[in-house]
Amino acid sequence: MLKAMVSEGTEPQINTDKHRLNALSELIIGAAFEVSNVLGTGFLEKVYENALNIELNLRGLQTFQQAPLKVIYKLKNSKRQNSLFYET
């Protein structure tokens, strides 16, 4: 959750987490566009997943493909495989 820091007589300052999240979002979106531009259309989803994994690693993010996630939807448990990443 983003918090604004307010002092008397000053404008609110947005927490630096917002800037960090924006930078991370730009990195991920940029990687996705790069994969799309290089590969074009017509491949199976797994090809794009693998390419995005490589591109994110090249940009400094460590990724895990098809990591199991526990998803609860309307009080029912479900398991889903998804790609995860974190900054190194």
C-alpha cells in the first residue's frame, strides 16, 4: 500500500515504492514488447513464455516458470502454475 508523507506546509511526497514499482513495470512491459517484436506471431504460448523468461533474465530479473501457486476463489482451493519473478 502506498502512503503519502505529509509535513506542515509541504506537498505530500509519494513513497518511493511507487517509483520502484513503476520502474519494474516498465522493465517487464519492455521485455514483453521485445519478445513480441523479435518473434512476431504464430508460435505456441510456451515459446513466448520461454522467450520472456530469457528476456527478463537478460534484464536482471530472476524468474521461475510454472511455479505452483495456491489460489483461493470463492472459498474453493485451486492450484495454478504460473511464472514468478523477483529482483536480484
